[in-house]
Amino acid sequence: MPAIKSLEELKRVREEALAKKQMKATPGHIQVIVAMGTCGIAAGARDTMKSILNFIEAEKLSGVTVTQTGCMGMCEQEPIVQVIVGDSAKVTYGKVNPEVASQIMKQHVQLGMPLKDHVLPI
Amino acid sequence: MPFYRSHILVCADPECLAKGAHDVVDALQDELVAQGLLDEIQVLETSRIGSCSDGPEMMVYPEGVHYVGMTADDVPFLVEEHFLKGRIVEKFREVHKAIVDEELGPLRPKEVRVVLRNCGEIDPMNIEDYLAVDGYQALGKVIGEMTPGQVIDEVTKSGLRGRGGAGFPAGRKWGLTRQVPGDIKYMVCNADEGDPGAFMNRRVLEGDPHSVIEGMIIGAYAVGASYGYIYCRAEYPLAVETLIVAIAQAREFGFLGNNILGTDFNFDLEVRVGAGAFVCGEETALMASIMGQRGEPRPRPPFPSVKGVWGKPSNNNNVETYANVPQIILKGADWYASMGTERSKGTKTFAVGGNVAKPGLIEVPMGITLREIIFDVAGGIKDGRTYKAVQTGGPMGGCLTEEHLDLPLDYEALTQAGSMMGSGGLVVMDDTSCMVDIARFFMDFTQAESCGKCTPCRVGTRRILELLQKICDGKGEHGDIEKLEELCHEVAKNSLCGLGQGAPNPVLSTLKHFRHEYEAHVYEKKCPAKVCRNLIHFEIQSPTCTGCMVCARNCPVEAISGERRQAHTIDINKCIRCGICMQVCNFNAVSVLS
């Protein structure tokens, strides 16, 4: 990426980044976001992340992106995983151990129905 | 892999199983085989769907229909209606309940996210996420449309005050640094965050590092700095890693380095890692550490704005102060000044800990009361206990009581009440906290962190700690409380830096509001909150004790004796007052007395 050398370029880069972000939130595409701040990692977020990635590999899922984010301030609820299916509202789950992560992948991501347990109201 | 046109998820939670879920599954399999549908419809067992009390239950996809209360006998009818005729069977259908747990309510009422707006919303390791939410647009506006003087005016007008704890107006500090003549100036970011229990800065550094970087670049443009240091404590390895990646990405995109955005403005940054010293959160000690010297504060003047890192004019601000800057530039000083009180503008992050129902990190507008923070935002005191006190400002702050609950969050208001804003640690205490023990805890910390350079702090904090320990151990004598008070005043007045000056605050404020607890410890040898080990003893209440022997088995020093099904007793000579018996007793038969 060559360095940005003008304000016009800066605006263009922003438009491109925004477009990329909006593309992720289209029907047929699912985003899975794992909180990987220190609190999350202390609560086991790395194992949760592994469980999610293993599931995707085993089931050969496509159209799913997995990204990470920082601490959300509800450290007691870590590990936290968020799922956005297409352009529908984000669903946030708390206390997601590897087992719960598999359930989320199976039920919410693969079959399209959010879990009722573990949901955090934000 | 067979393509299923429908999935049936049957709840196999213990409660549903007890109500016959497996029979339902078997009946489903049999019926699907009988109807020749086994290749089209998959039956799966799943975990708790939600209405186990009405169970067994199942979800059918892709329609998303929730059936409850079915038995194996109902299955043939269901299969025929739903899967052969395509009709949902209403009589088994469960009305869809809202996903939001109404008991919890909205997680954080009254929060306003400015500094924390992106934390948890973006991938901190991807600069494009930051760009998509207007990242670096403030820098563009500053470089394209504003002079350094105008930037300083805007930040001054916003009323932004240093978020590290001292609350010095940020705009004024930038102005002072700008005024000093010199070609080489430094921007410094204090990311040492040493207060126990404080992690506001950590969240920003790990979750939205670019907001800090952008703030520093804007500041550098304003004061005329060409290089910067982010001094991050070593206890935050993830934050250090995130910063290093973010700086590299910012450099790649041309926001750091030479000729930023095509102008002749140059600025670059590096991360310096601390080494575990609380005192390096003090700006002159921090700068000494950056220069490879032992982290020790020095007298001021000269202030760092005039003579800081490598003897050059240096502007030091806290992580949170910088993180506010891009938003102030984009949305304007008036927007920022519209929040808060007359003298304390904007928002503040807090790490609320202690005995509250919803501990964690919050961001609230200045001017909100302590009562609102503790009872509205943090959910009140947990386990139904009573509020006793709140410590604000970390180990340098003071305790505030019931009478201060309606105090607005404001730098001056908190200082006048005997505490301080600090960097944002808020520890809430209930009636199970001993205030003398709390003072001892904080003094233990500050004494260990004293750098040793000046005598009042080096010797004074140690003597204060010894006196507190003596009182907590039940050895307090007449005159000790008065001696403690005098010592605290001397140390506060004569120490070189904020550590020594502030260390006696927890002691002085607890003495002011809870003197009766100190007196009980010294004169009656009692600990009213039943915490100080030497002043308490445990007793088993005979009528309540069932003789189950659980406490005796768990006692680490075998101090409990008793026959099975007979009331047990504790030998107070052997008892080390660890409290394990009280924790493991299922009948609340163990009491603690003082």
C-alpha cells in the first residue's frame, strides 16, 4: 500500500474501507467476531477461537469470516463471540467456551437460528 | 453428503430427556423411515432450546418453528402435517419469546462512548477497520485546514483535561510546549497505567490503538514535535504487540514518517516498554526511564514542556487524553464541551470493581453522580449487601461514603471531598470491608513502589505501613492513631513526587470517615467488619450444626472436632482463622465474631 499523499487520497481510502466493511454485511455472508483482549484471553478466548476455526475447516464452511476485536468492558462475560448473519442485527454471546462455540457455529452460523442461552443484551 | 431440505433439532437437555425426548427422537426416526423421508429430513439432538419446563421440545428449520410439549405418540401426526402436507401444527407451537433477558435490562444505562466508541467494534489489528469509521480523517482535517495554533485553540476550547489524574488542561499544556523555542520536541504518551484494578487504558490500547496514535500525530503537529514515545507497561504484552502492529500499519499508509499526507510535516513513533515500576507513571520518572535511567522523579521546574526527554521540550499526556482528540477535531470543541460540568468537560472511563453486581469498564459523562454510577450503571451492591464506601483515584485517592453519593463527577468536587478523580479506578466496598485493612492494603502497595529517592516517602511510608499492620494485628496502643495522623501529614507535605504526596490519602480519608473502626481496633481489640484475622474468631453454632463433618475434613490445621451427627467445635488455639469452614458449611452454622 503506497503511502497516502493527499487529502483526496485519504477520502478515497476511507470510502474503500467503508465499502469493504459493508460488503461483509451482505446476505449470504456471515461474520464471526471473537473478543481477544487480555480479559478474553485470560478467560480462554484462544481455545474458543480454535474451536471456531476447526469447525469451519471440518464442515468446509464458506462465506464465513472470522475476525477479532478488543475488550468490550464486560470482562466477567468473557470469552465473548459476536455473530452477524448478512445484514441482520449483531448477536452477542457471553461465556463462550469451546463447546458453546461449536453450538453457536452449528446452530446459528450453519442453520441460521441464534441460540437462546448465553445471549448478552447489547 | 445428502442434501437435507429440513432439519429437526430435538432438545436433549437433561430436563427434556427426563420428559421423554429420546422417545420423541426414536419416534421421529421411525416415522421418517416409514414415510421414506430419511434422506430429506435430518434429526439432530441439541442443547437447551429454552422451554424445557414444557418439554420435550424441538426446532424445525428452515421455518424456525418451535414445537413444545410433544410426546412420541404425537410424532406421526406431526410428520404427516408438517413434512408431507407442509402445514405447521399450531397446537404444538411455542410462542416465540424475546431473546433479551428482561431481568438484566440494557447492559449499561447512562453510558456515553467517546473514548471507547470503537473498542469491541473493530479489529484492532486492521487499520482499514479504523479507516472505515472515519479514522485519520481528523488528521486530514488538521493538516489540510488548520494551523497548529488553531488546533491548540480547538483543544483548549473543548475543555479537555489530562485524563491521567492531575486534570491539567490539555490545550494549555500543548500551548506551553509549542511556545518553547527549539527544533526538536517530543510527544510522549503515558501508557504505564499502574493503579491496581485500573485497565481503562489497556482496553483502548488493545481495542483501538489508532485513536491514540492519531491523537499523538495531531498533537505533534500542534506543538512542533517530530518524534514520539508511547511508554507502555510491560504487564500489558498484548497492548505492546497491538501498538507495534498499529504503528507499522500507520507507517505503511503514510500517517507516520516523512511528508505526512504530502506536506513537510514529519513525525514518527516508537513503543518503549516499562519494567514493573509504578513510579514510572509519574511523568519525570517515566522520561528518565525512556532515557535508560532509573525511574526516579525529579523536582519541577523545569517542567517537561520546557525540558523533558533528552533535555528537549516534551509534551506528556495520558492514553485517554490522546484518544479524545480525533473526535474533538471532527465533531468540534463545542460538541465536547456540551458534555460534563462547567470545569470538567467531556466523558471519563472508569474501571468499576469491588462489591458491585456488574463490575467492568464504563464510560460516562462528567457530572454524573457517584450514586448513578454505582447503582444505575454498575447494578448496585451485589448479594443484597449495604453500600459502605467507594475508593476513587486508586492508591492515591480517598474513600468517599454515603454522604458523598450525590457528588457530581468533577475534578474539583472530588478533591474538595478528600479524594481525587485519578485515572479512573473505582473500588466499591460493602459492609464486609474493614476500612483499616483497606488503608493497609493500599499503603502496602505504595510503600513497595516507593523509589526511595526522598526520605519522607522512603521512610515515612514504611513507618505508616508498620503502624497500620500493628493496628490490624490487634497490637495498637494508645497514641498510635494520633501518631499515624501526624506521620501522614508530614509525608504528604514533604515528599518529592505524587506517589509520596498521595500515599497517605487512603489513610487520612478512612481516618476522617471511619475513625470509630480504628478506635475499635486499638481500644477494644475488635474488627467491626470481621476481617482482620487476629481480631476475629470462628464459632460453630450448636443448634444449627448437623454434624456432617464437612468443615472438619476441610480444616487445614485440623482444629475442628466432633462426632458424626453431633455438633462440632473449633479449637481456637489451633484455628488460623482462614474462614474455610464457613465457606464449605452448607447449613450456615459457622459464624465469625469479633
